[in-house]
Amino acid sequence: MKRLYFSLQISAEEYLAYYQGSGNVVLARTEEGQKLQFPAKELRKFVSRSGIQGRFEITLNNEHKLIELRRAEY
């Protein structure tokens, strides 16, 4: 398994576009500089009135499939 860390700043309006189906995936860059792509629906549990902000940890299996996405501490 592999753990990657990244930060997001997505406004509520921007995430609403994902929620309404205009975007299916989120693109991010890890703290190590790698490009990362994962399903936008995985962020639903992190949405607040101001959108999605913070540092996150994603765990992938050996086939690069998402196992877990959680908020990480700084």
C-alpha cells in the first residue's frame, strides 16, 4: 500500500459543479510533486459551507486503486 499527501482548496461553488456532474474526477498534486486523480464523489464527506479545504491522505493499493481518503493533520 502507498500513502500520498496533498492539499485542496475547492470553493463550495466549484464543488457544486462536481456534484452536479460536470466533473467526475479531481486532479491534485501530491506533496512529492506527483499528479493524482481520483473520483470527485470521494470528497463528499469533507464538504462544508465554504467548500473543501485542508490536507488529505489517500491510501492506494498496489494496483493504484483507492482504499481510503481521509483528512490528514499538518
